[in-house]
Amino acid sequence: MAGNRLYKSAAAAVLALALVPLVPGAVDHYAFFYLFLVFVHIVLAQSWNLVAGYTGQISLAQHAFFGVGGYTTVLIATALMDESGFYFNPLLLLASGLTAALFALAIGYPLLSKLAGDYFALGTLGFGEIIRIGLVKGGAATGGSAGVSMSSEPFETLLPHYLVGLLLAVAATVLVAVLMRSRIGLALMAIREDPVAAAASGVNVLRFKLLAFAIGGFLAGLAGSLYAFYVFSVSPGGFLNLSWTLYPILMCVMGGNGTVLGPVIGAFLMTAVFTAANIWLPGAHPIISGGLIIAVMLFMPEGILRLKAKRAGRQPAKSAAATPPGESSNMQRRQA
Amino acid sequence: MTAFDSATLGVLGELLVNGVLFGSMYGVAAIGLSLIFGTMGIIFLAQGAMIVLGGYAAYWAFRLLGLDPYLTLVVLMPVSLLVGAALYQMLFRRAAALSDRNTTLLIAVGLSFMLESAMSLMWTPDPRSITTTYTSSGFEIAGMRLSVTRTAGFLVAIVATFVVTLFLRRTMIGKAVRAVSEDMVASTLVGISPHRVNMVAFAVGIALAGVAGCTLAATYTIDPYFGFLLSLKALIALALGGLGNVGGALAGGILLGVIESGSSYFLPGWGDAMGYAAFLLVLLFRPQGLFVRAMKKV
Amino acid sequence: MKPPLLEVRGLDAGYGDTQALWDVSVAVAEGSVVSLVGANGAGKSTLLKTVSGLLKPQRGQVWFRGRSIAGMAPQAIVATGLSHVPEGRGLFTRMTVLENLQLGAYPGQVRGRTEESLARVFELFPRLRERTRQQAGLMSGGEQQMLAIGRAVMACPSLLILDEPSMGLGPLVVEEVFGLIRRLNDSGVTILLVEQNIQRALQIADRAFVLQTGRVVMQGTGRELLADPDIRKAYIGSLG
Amino acid sequence: MKKRALLSAMAAAAAAALLPAAASAAAPTEIRIGAPISLTGQLAADGLDQKWSYEQAVADANAKGGIFIKAANKKLPIKLVFADDQSDPAKVTDAMERLIKIEKVDLLLSTHGGDLNMAGALAAEKYKKFYMITTMWPHMWTPKKLKYSALFFFDAGGGAEVPFKIWQTMPEKDRPKKPALVVEDSPDGQGFGGVLKDLAKKYKVEFVMAEPWAMGAKDYSAYILKMKSRGADAVLLFGNPVDAITLVRQMKEQNFSVPYLHGWKGTWPYEFREALGEASDYVLADGFWSMDYPYPGAKALGERYTKQYNKSNTSIGMFYANAQVLLRAVENTGSIDSKAVRNAVVGKEFKGTVQGDVKFDAAGLALVTSTANQWWKGRHMLVYPAQPGGWQLKLAPPWDQRK
């Protein structure tokens, strides 16, 4: 199998990453934080990958699910739990993911049953904004535009965040991989290729799209929760920020949209670039980041993984990701 | 606090007129988006940043050369046509050929980041305003009080829409733009080169950004980071009017202006939310836009 | 003997990674009507699209008027005098009849002759003359088909490619369309036709090619194929 | 870990790239102070002023040879480093990570705004680094009982009380009877608006309208028409300069004038005057500070700013004083240890800053006196606190009767 070596390397990489904390001084090093940030981005990127890469529905609402996850965590933590003794709580993490998934279902049902393509993308953008405004106007319940914060006292080191992040990143990636090999994945890809044909052959298109959207929301909610555990405060400006949607898209597209490991590679690289630009060019880094985004899109719009596959003379993994159904893909490609 | 007192009824008309004048700014931005979306399917989120750039051009022309912003508008139009054509050639020519929408979306986002940051670095993030003799003055018409610059902006929007419509209906290249918007494959089969048409559509779209920028700067205060919000609003206007429909885009912008201004009165602070809600309702129940039928005749 | 107007040699083509045509060779003589017949998915439309440039050939050659056009962009191919009326007509439904026709004369070589061509089209399709200001999408199916063909004629083509011109039309209208094809051919336009109504297609054809799963399996004059028992059994059935 | 997989190689490369140039030595050779600042994004205009002010304070201290630190047994120079928080509360923590882990800063100065500073303060708490805050409402900060920060700002109550106090000094007939309140929908706007409403009750004044607007709004006709129809005779507004300019411009366009217009955050900057020209006259603006203060260095600081940017500013002094407090505390304790420095701030008084004498309470809060200035012919005229023989408040006539 072509991908086998890659998966073995990935497994080795995960092991290596799990061992990183054992290196003396690692936990207090900035690179440790960088890795944590990468993990958050991987979870988010996989969440988008699942929705857009595999089912072809471009979602512009992942930041809203991220925000819902973060808010759920902090709101429950401040309301129900003893502030001083509280720290990471797997149940709370799960609850945050599930709340985000519920939001995804509520948003996804009307949108997915009515809209596709660009209209769907715009619809998700609109819903995301409405959630943001709802939080700003939420008064005491959501802390308004100042948001809510919990005590950061229990924090000692970044280690638990790192490990939970690694776990979630691996779990999200494995989930996407397993899902895509399952019957669900088959159905999803059939929908992406040709929704009409899929429906004709008995696939309940809406249900599968909705399922993918909800799982995507769940993953984004987990990422939001994890990040909230790290920041200890949530606010509309910070958590409902469109960059939490745009960066994952960038990572997926850069690494290879609709592949299992593309978003992972994208997350490592893009986070490194953003971080580096931020360190060395404070004040001008959006120029670098923006320029890089453009360069990547111009010169490798299909992503690194596919590029590698092509170089090696292999057929790209069925490039239908880049050709939504109903488009005269060949027509458009030949103009290039 | 939202009770109808007698004065409330009295101001409804004024509210409406103000909303219309104000919304025309969204409309011009939306027409540009509409052309670019119609032909290439690009959700050009950098349109707002381009408008702000146009606004800065007007500001500096005023500040350094003493040029009136409406005069700058005339000068800026051909320049922004060229800028648009160049942008297309440099950034979108390759990507427009791909059917993967993410690519063009991200290029637009990247461009928007770069523009914002560059403007902030070059011209500082301080808010800038043009103050002429007619700035912040108004006039009375039919018992209503209208702002001079907003009315001028509205007239510019009407003229711009008229000119673009004329261009699309009367010239061969304009017809080709409409043809490509409707059916790219069939367009190539009658001999239309999509790249040329895309470039023209993009250039006109950016020229409209220049126009919108001048009226924006003449009326409001600009800063480098205002563009993104404007892009989102223009996108809503576009969806209200129907994707890829010029007259509808202006109408959608005006409608959004009225919605925002009306809901700011009755539900203060919820203006944006109402705009998005209208946007979603239209997407869900009338995705072809509210004004498509009206456009079909002619 | 004159070389054929259009010659396809050893063509492989398809969509993305899937191949739909295998080593197809077809020749269309100047002034003739040539029909492509075959079942759904046999590759007829793929062949037409490859000829008109909508698809890039994976292998093989396409010669038109003594010039290789394989791999050229469709808009460039139109300009050489080859017009393709695609399946589903490809009309600009939101534009008027007149605008559709004007766009038909878009290529630089013919644009100067727009008025002349319009006169010719109106002569062929008098009904379009009355409807120049009507929106194309609001016309009946038959009228739309006329308009699609009329628009292609605006480019003054020497070869007109028609993909399923009778699709979705009532029998009377179908007759009308075929009458038109005849008249066009009489006026000197070479026709390459794909048609689901195989009997009609073979009747009108000077020469026909049978495609099956992406390969040419049989060819001959229209009359020969019409008489072939295998063909009758496979495609025309009991119709008789 | 012998197997160098693709990803771990990448991680290692990234780690190597991010290594700081030098590891910190045992005895300090300089005092490293960091500040997350909004260098980009919506708040960048404020952020750059803040950065400038911090730089001035540090440069002034360095010009005196630095600060004596016991552990080094000599005066050490101060090194000031910044990290961009992109005006985004979620990115403040990122900036803090960089400052603490890469730049190895000993102490921190704050960024700008309530939600950003909350994120910054919580991050400081995590890493046990002292974070000297300015521009955050005490009512957001105080309940958190943070152990690694101190706050230097006016409390919303004190700031919001200014107009009511000014009104009390006015003759009964001139006193606003129907004030209207408009605020931007931000943490600061919501917080300040709430306090203004509470104070109105205390002073037995009723707002005829009290409403928020979405930040960045460009159409205020709904608000203006409502104020007009309810006969508002005073407007209190809290919002950023761009929105405040737009609002006042539209008031003029609508020919709606109130005798008393008092703004916070948005009406003091030079840009307000530039945008409105003569129409800015009579408008009141809040101030954190004034270069006319009789305190040491105030005038020089204001002049330095004016020389560099060719405009005046009423907030740089507070930022400057924020840094002054931190540096003085370091000086007083002779240490760069976060706990020690905080102890040197809490409950202590700092005399003679550019903001005057600053006294911190036991919780670590020091309140600034809020000022009010009236625009007159392009200048800020100090109205509150009233100075003997100083500027007398002028009430605005209708637009068409102004010259």
C-alpha cells in the first residue's frame, strides 16, 4: 500500500510527540506551546476536513462551534464547579463537544436540507455571525462582549493541555481515517461525487451530510473546550473569531483536502509560519501570512500530500475533492 | 422602550429614507462582488479591503493635493480598472480555472490580510476623515432632513448601477460577461474566452470598489480594518438580491440598509443580527434572491 | 478524393481518470450528414465534446479543415468554423433571443457579419424574428432548440455538431427540427449528429458510426445500418 | 526516538527555529519587561500610542542609568520587548507565551481593553509573572482576586460620575433634563453604560434613551431620530473614535444639536477634531490625563508626543505612568521577582508620576482621576476637575447659530 509508510511514520511521530515532555526543559519551552497550538489546529482542521474535504460542503461556521465549545466549558465550570479545586474534566470536555454538535445539528438541518455549494457556505457564515451576536447580547448569561472567565489558579504547567491536545488530535485524525473506511465514509464520498446518483442508489443524503456536519461540530467544540481550558476565559471577540474557521481551511487545503494526514501536515506548517512571522515581524506578520496563503493557493492548490503523490508518479487520490458535482470540471481545468 | 408614540410614526419615513441612502453603499460593494461571483464563482472577501484602499486614495488625494473626493472618483475609476485587471492576472487567473472554491476564497482572504496590514503600516491605523465644506451638512426636502454626502453617495450608486447595467446589456463584452455568468461551457462554445471575460468582470468589480471607496471616504471615517465587515455586509446584500444579479445587488444593499436602520430603531443593538437573519431567511426560502423575477423582464 | 472535413484518429478521451473513448476514428466528409449512434454511455457525447474542445484528448488526433485542433480551447475551435450545440442546448436563458444570437457571432472573424448572419437565421427560423426581445428561457422547448441551432449558425460554421437536438420535444417539433437540419445541410453546412431517435438519425445520415462502450464497432451509410438486423434489434427494437 | 519521522522532524525543526538566542544567565544582566500590544487589528491605533508611551518611560529610566538590582549589585539597563496580540483576546495568551518563554521577560506591562487584559491577567496568573494593568474596568478585575497583577485605571463609577458632577455646578435652568445615552456594544461600552445608568438613578436623572450600537456601525439615523423625537437635551456617548465621529457628523447632518455632548474614548483624539473641524467645538471629551497637569514630566511628555506626531493626546500619560509605577516598584524593592515587585506596588503610593500621586489599595487597585475637556478651536480645555480661573463650560447653541 502506498500510504503504509506514511502511516507508520505518523505513528512514530505520535510516539515521539508523546515522549517530548520527558525531554528536560521541554515543558517550559515555547515550542511546547507551539505543539499544543498545533494540536488544537489539527482537531479543528480535521473537523473542517470531515465536512468539506469529504462531503464537499464548505462550512464557514467552524469558529462558531469552536466558540460554543469554549463557552460551554467556561460557563459550566464557573456555574457548577468549585472554582478553586477545578481543573481538566473529561466530562466537561465531552459535554462541550456535544453541545457544539447539537448546535451543528440545529444549524445543519435547515441549511443542509435546503442549500448546497456556495449557498450553504454563505448560510453557515450567517449562522455563525448570529451565534456571535447572540453571545454579545446574551447579558449576564454569556457575560456580554466581555465574555466569561474562570480562575487560572489550578494551572501549573502546560503538560496536561499538551497531552490532552495530543490525544484529541490523534483521536480526531484516527476518527476521520476510520470513518472514511467505513460504510459511512463510502456514503459520504458517494455524496461528494454525485449527490443525485447517491440518492438514487438509496443513500439518505441529508442524514449522512448532517451526520458529518454534527461530527465536525463535535470536533470543533472539543477544540474550543481544550483552548478554553488553556486561556481560562472566553469572549466573542476571541472565540467567535472567523480566523478559527479560515486557518483550518487553509491548513486542510495546504496539506491536502480530503486526505487523512493533509490537515495534520498543514497544521504543523501553517502554525509554524504564523508563529515565526509573529515572533520576527511583529506588526507586519499579516503581510507575510497573507502572502503565504496566496502563494500556497497559487502554486499548490491541491495540497502537499497530493503534490507528493503526483511527483511519485502515482495517481492522485481521486481528485474529485477539487471537482464538485454538477461542475463541468474538465471544462474549467482546460483553461488553465 | 419600543412603544409607538406619535413621534415614532413621524420618524418612520425619515428612517426609511436614511436606510435607503445608507444601504446604497452596501449596494455598490455588492455589485462588484456580484460581477466577480457571477463570472468566476469567487467569494471575493477582499472587496471590503479594496474599498477601504479606494477610500485611502481619496483621502490622500484630498489631503495632499486638495482634490475633492468626487473628483478623485472620476480619476480613480480607470486606475482601479487597471488594478483589477492586474489583480486578476496575478492572483486569480490560475485559480479561477479550478473548480475548488476554497482556493479562491483563501486567496481573497490572504489578499485582505495583506492589504489591511500594509495600509496600517504605511498610513498608521489612525482613523482618517475628509472634511470639506459640505461634510456633515444636510438639507431639507419634503420635511425630511438628508445628508449631503449620503445623498451624493446614493446618486453615485444609482449612476454606477446604471452604467454597469448599460455595459452588461449594450456592449458585446458585457453580454459575454452575462453569458459566462450563466453558463461557462456554452460561452466557450460560442467562442467567448472566459479569461478575457473574467478579467473584464474583475476589473469592473474593482473599479466599483474604487467608486465605493471614494463615497465611503467622503461620508465616513475610514481605518485599515473596516474592510472585512464591509465585505460581509456586501455579501449579505448580494444574497438578498440574488447571487450574480446587478440590479438585485443594489436593491439588496438598500434593503439591508433599511433593515439595519429600522431594527436599530426598534431593537437597538440588534441591527446586525436582523441583517443576518434576513440573509438566512432569503437563502433558505428564496435562494435565487428577492429581486430576480423583477430583473427577468426587460 | 478530397480529405474529410473532420477526421478523428485513434482518439482516447474521458473525464479525469476515467477513460470513456478507446481508439476512436471517425471521418466526416464535407457537405455530408454524419450520425453517431449508440446506447446511453457509449461515448457519443464524449466524442463530440472532445472534438469541440470541451475535453482534452488523452491520445490521438483531431483534424479539421486540414488543421490539427486536438487540445485547442473551445473558443479557439469555434473560430475555425466548427460549432457545437451541446446536449441541453446551452442557451443563455436569462438573456433575450437577440442577445443569444448576437453572442453566436462572438468570434472576431464573424462578428462583422452579424447583421448578415441574423438575416440568414431569421430566414431559416422565421419564428425567432418575432421573438427577438423575449427571454430565451421563457420559450417553448422547440423554439429553444431552434434558437440553439440558430445561435450556432451565427458563427457561419462549416461543421455543425448537434447533440440530441430532438431531446424532450414532441413528435411534430422533432419533424421540424430534422427538416431544418436537412435545409441547413442543403445550404452547405456539414452536420455531425448525435441522436437518440436512431431511426431518424440513420435516415438522415449519409454515413453513420455505431459506438459501443467507447469504441466504434460498426460504420456504414445510413441506409446500410438501417438495414442491419443487429442494429435493428439492438437499437430500434420492434418499431419496425 | 531514533526514528526520525516526517512529523517529528518538522516539530524538531520548528523547535530549533524557535529557540531563543541566549539562555538566561544566573545573575541578571538586564531587566526584561514585556508587553502584549495591539500592533495590528482594530485596536492598533490605541496600541501604538501605548507602545510609544511605554518606550518613553523605559528610555527615560535607562537615561538615568537603569535601575539598581540587588542580585546583580549594580544598576541594570531595562530592555522592553513587545508581542502583537492582534487586538484579539484569544491571541493575547499567545503573545504572553512568547514574551514569557521566548523573550524570558521578568515583568509585564498590559495591553489595552477589558477582554484583552482579562486574558493577559489570567495568563500572567498562570505563569506567575507580574502584570501591571491599565485600561480595564476595576469591576471586571477586582472580583477575580488576582495575585499577579495590579490595576491602574479610573473606575467606571468615577469616570461616569463626571457629567453628573458637572451638571450639578450648572445653574438649574441650564441643567440637562432629558439626557440620552448611547454606547458601543463592547465590554467597555456595556460596562460603562451600566454604570452611567446606575449613577443616573443616584442623581435622579432619567435617560430618555439608553441604547447600544454594534461596533463599526455606519448609520446612526435611528438613534438620532429617536433622540430628536424624545427631545433629548444632552448626549452621553461611549465609543471608539470612528463611530463617535460618524455619530456626531450625522447629528449635524440631521441638524440635531444638544447643548451638552459628552463623549468617552472616541471624542478626545485629534482625529475627532480633524474629522469634524469646527463642529467639534463644544463637545466634551474624557481624558485619562492632560499635558496641562502640573505634575513632573507631564508637559515634556505631551510636547514630545506632539513633536513626533504633530497632534495632542490625552491618554499617553496614563500609559507612561503605568510603566513608571512598575519601574519605581522594581527600584524600591531592588528585585525583578514578580512577587516582590507586586508587593512593592500593592498598598504603596507613588508620588510624582506624570499622572500625579498614585496610591494603590490593598487589593492592588489605584484609581485615576478622570478629567473632562471641552473642545474649543482645536484645543482641549480642562472643564473637570474645575480649576480656579480656568475654562468655563460653554453650552452649544443649535448648529445654525454657531459661528
